[in-house]
Amino acid sequence: MRNKFLATATLVCSALAVASAPMIAEAAQHHRHKVQVCTTSRGARNTGTVVGAVTGGLLGNAVSNGGGKTGGTIIGAGLGAVAGHQIAKHNAHRTCHWEWRNN
């Protein structure tokens, strides 16, 4: 009688172990972790580029003399666009928040 009870208990424990293995593996795969997500506004960089290009073009035209006014305007607009973009990118408002993600 005792051997039959031990055999039945062993069989039941083995069946439970086999049945719960997929649930344990699934729980291990769905690990949640916290990540920081940041966004910046792109509109400010575009505005900075346009304002820099216009200002640089006007300054380039004013500084150049004689027949080189077109070249001075183009070079000034290019340098002003780069400078305006970099300044706006540096001063852009950055918003960050934390999110929970699954593996």
C-alpha cells in the first residue's frame, strides 16, 4: 500500500512539474523594464535654419562689395543657415518621461 502511494505521489508531482514548466518559461520571457524616452521639437530647428539663412544672406550682401554681392549673399545665407540650425538645436526644448516596456 505504501509503495503504491509513493508511486502515485511521484507521478502527480512529475505531472505538475511538466505542466508548469511552460508557464515558468513564459513568465521569464515577459520581463518588464523601465526606459527613458526623450523627444525634441523639430519646428524650432527648422525656424532657426530659415531665420539664420535670411539674416546671413542680408549680412553677406551688406558686407560684400561691387560685383560680388550675389556670391556674398549666397555664402552668407549658407553660413547663416548652418549657424541658425545649430543654435536652435542647442536651445530646443527636450521632454523626457519614463515608460515600462516588455522584453
